Amino acid sequence: MDDLADLGLLDVEPDDEPRDFFAQVTFVVQDHAPLLERPRLARAAFEAVRASTPDAPGMLWGTLIMPAWVRLVVGPAGTAALDVYVAAVKARAAARVLEQIRRADDDSLDRVLRYSPVWGGAIYRVWQPGYHRQVFWSEYRLSTALYELGRIPVAAGLAEAPGAWPWLWIGGQAVV
């Protein structure tokens, strides 16, 4: 087994700790509700993610806010650092989104409010537990992931071009 690791045929270092990788991370709104279709809530989530840029393991390469989910491209990072970062981003984004929801007088609160007498009454949940992660090891795959990130709003019929979608950011560059 050590011979395979020495040849680079395994994705695991000799101490069984995975090496750093790039990742595409997606976290989803509770019950897949299109909560972020409201511009003020999408803006709140987008600003929270962008504010987390200095804390990103490796680098935050891009982010996309869609009506029912958020996608980030980060790395290189290890699993532990990525888990900590995603938890912090989700908490920050949930706090900002909830702040906007509480200010408004609309039905957005119904999408995040759960009532449970067992757990102490009202519980506000913006995100589903956990996150989805797609790992890739090369800069070529990173480039492809960023290109695909820009095409998602167009494919969903939400924008005519990637640069027309306001909740897309790729590496500090304007998307065209």
C-alpha cells in the first residue's frame, strides 16, 4: 500500500490523512423552499458568503445563490477545515437571512419557523443539516467548475447570460 501512495496512485497520505482538495459545496434551504427567490433574502445570503472570503480554507473561488440553495467553490482545503468553514458560512448566512425575514411582514417566516414544544417552542431553520460536497483535485477541474457555476442561472432560465445574474461571484471578476 505504501508503494501505491509513493507513486501518487492513492489520494491518501501515509498518515491516512487526505490531502488538500478543491471542493464544490452546496447547502440547501430547509425543505427545498425557494426562500432565496426574494431579492432581499438572496442579497443577505450573498453578502454573508462574500463576508466569509477571508476565512475560507485556501480561497473562495466563487459563489452562487439560487432560489433554494447556495453553492461555493473553495480550496485547496482538508476535510476538517472545510467542515468548519461551511458551518460558519451557514450560521452567518442564516443569521443575516433571519434578520431580513424578521424585518418584513410577509410569509417568509412560515418557511423557516418550526414549532416544537419538546425543543422549547419556536425553532428557526434556514438550512437543511449538513452539506453536499464534490471534491476535485486539479486546477483544470476547478476551472471547469467555475465555468459551470456561471452557466447554472442561464440553464435554469433565471438569466440570459451569467453576468446578468446578480448573485453570482467568481474570483472577484465580473462574469460575462
